[in-house]
Amino acid sequence: MKAIIVYESEYGSTKKYAEWIAAELGCDSVDSKSADVKELANYQAIILGSCIHGGTVPVVELLKSYPVLLEDRKIALFAVGMPPYGSDYLAELQQSISEQVGADIPLFYMRGALDLAKMSQQHQEIFKMLEQKFSEKPLAERSGLEQSIIEACQKDGPSDWMSKEQIKPLLDWATA
């Protein structure tokens, strides 16, 4: 089966996962900004990946803009984020994506990395502001995302939750 990984990556976690997945499947990977939609139509399987940003997976816009990509091929998404999201959140996110594109698309979640030193000044300021706000909440009332942001901001150096083990469910789907 001819497959391709199409990804969006701002700080490198999604790109790293795309590279790992492509190496395991023996297929190509390409940044969504340089992806040729006409070329994508030549693949029997397309795996799209990006971060979770504001409760969305931005690479889904590619499918919304080019619904022809959903026809006659396997499609899956992988989303990269910081917290250990629960299955309820991921089920809701998957349902939202399926409604947006009009198809039931499998979603695989992988934890990424965060290095404040490599982030833009604007993103650093946002994270520091969030850290301050979330730190005011009692520990028992914090979400996984809130606690992950606090820990990453207070850590000296990068926080990295990435592992090749996290790609296994997607690889199982792709090779089934």
C-alpha cells in the first residue's frame, strides 16, 4: 500500500513523530505547507498529523478544503499534545473532526515535548501567564493540561513526553 504522512509542526514534536511513523511504514513524509494535493491523490493511505491547538487539530483543514482526499483511501489522524488526555476528551475530539469532514476518521494521540527556550516570545509569555493562572487552583482541581503546563514552565530545561511506543496503535491500524 502506498502511504504518505502529511504533518504540521511548529516546534518539532509532530515532525519527529511523522518521521518515526514514515520510517516504520517505509513511506514518505511531507510538511503540509509543501504538500501537493494532486500528488496526495496518488496515495492509497494518508496519515495526517499536527498538534492539538485550542481543541482542534489544524491539519484537518486540509481534508475540509479537499474532501476528494477522503475518497477511496485509508485516512487517519494523529494529534500531538502535552497532557495525558483521557479517552472521553479524545472521543469528543474525534467526533468533532468526523463531523467537520463528514467521515469517520481514526484519531491517535501522542504526547509531545515543550521547550520554552525554543518558543517564540509570544508563546513563552502565554505559557508563563497560564502557569501563573493555573498555579492559583488547588492541585485536585487542575486538569491534566493545566498541570502539564505548570510542570513544564517550572522545569529547568525542556519537558519531553515523546516515545516511539506511542506510535504503535497507529502502526497497527496502518498495517491491518
